[in-house]
Amino acid sequence: MRRPRFSGFVSIAVLLFLYIPILILIISSFNASRFGGEWEGFSLRWYVRLFQDREIWHAVQNTLIVGVTATVISTVLGSMVAYAIFRFKSYLQKISFLLTYSTLILPEVLMGMSMLLLFMTLFVPLGLTTIIITHTTFCIAYVALVVLARLEHFNIDVIEAAQDVGASLTQVAFKIVIPMLMPAILSGALLAFTISIDDYIITSFVVGPGSSTLPIHIYGMIKFGATPEVNALSTILILITFFLAFFTQSLTKESVV
């Protein structure tokens, strides 16, 4: 009886350790005090000032452009990579899987430096294009592994049966394979989008003038001291992140079933 109680205590302690700082941040976003040291009353002034800040919303616009574009490209390429790794059994398959997986374990600093050196070698000016290319590069691996996990439970006999009755490769792809993999594809896309809009380290290497994303802009705001607008913005991002995480988790469960 002691072990379950101890495990429950540890679980509660870990949850409190993780979420109390987030709760304090959310409460501070509604504090009328500018410095947040004392509670001076409930106020929405920082949310009003947040929505009036043009620089923040320019960074939000850049973030959405990068996130959506990188997600679309990486979802298509990542799904194709996953299917190729699953379908074609060869020595090249093992190499492809190793290269895909290595993207996840490669330190972000090395990833950012390597992409920066690549763009400098090719004389590519830094901007939104370089950020999109970089985000697409590491998002492909996340999408591929999520889709590949679903393919492990995929019945290949369905494809062979469809081909036996005269279905073309296009019909097999769009009427059988893609619909059956759609929960995993959407889950991988949401995961890629979440990682893209949240990335700071890699993006900081390839960002150019006028192309700052939201994490870059937030770091610039708090570099010389936290501002209440950051608390309000962080609260909105936390709510969006929790929603995306919950939605992604539900899709992942559905894709496994």
C-alpha cells in the first residue's frame, strides 16, 4: 500500500514542479502591476497593449508563414519517406532510416551551424526562405517517424488485393493508402507545426533582417528584462500549445488503434 501512495506523491510533486511556474505566469499576465512583484488588481491592459504592438504581430506573421509552409512541405516529403522506408526492404532502407533518425538526435546548435554554412557557401541571403528550408529539414524526420509508426500496423495485403482487381497506383494511393494513414499524417503535421513555431536555437542561426520569428522576437524583448506583454503573449501561446498537444495526442491514439 505504501508504494502506490509514494508513487502518487511523486507524480503530484512532479506535476506541481512543472506547472506552478506556468500558473504563476498566467496569473501575472492579468496583474495590473508592471513589475509583477505585487498583486495590484485584475487587469487586461497588457493584452490590449499586446494587440497594439505591430512588431509582435509582424513576428507572428513571419512565424505562421514559416510554420505553415514548412509543415506542408515536410508532411508531404516525410510521408513519402516513411512509406519508402516501410515498403522497400533493402540495405538502402536501413541507411535512410538512420539518416532520418539522426536528424532528431543531432544537437540543435550543430544543425543550425551546418545550415548556416550551407547557405553561406551557396551565397543564399538569410531570410524567410532560409528559415523555411531549415525548418522543413528537421520537421521531415518528425513526420516520417509518426507515419512510420502507423505503417507498422498497416496491412499490405489491402494494396495487393486492390491491384489484383485492377486498381491503378494512383487509385491505390488516394483511395486506400492516404485515407488509412490520414490520422498519422495529420498528427505528424501538427507535431511539425508545433515544433516549427517553437524553435529558437536553429532559427537564430539562419534568421535575416526583417524575418524574425516569434521566439526570436520574444527573446529580444526579455533580453533586458521581462515585460508584461510577454506574459500575455506567453499565456496565449500556452493555450494554443495545450490545444495542439491534446489534438495531436488524440490523433496519435486513433492512428495506433
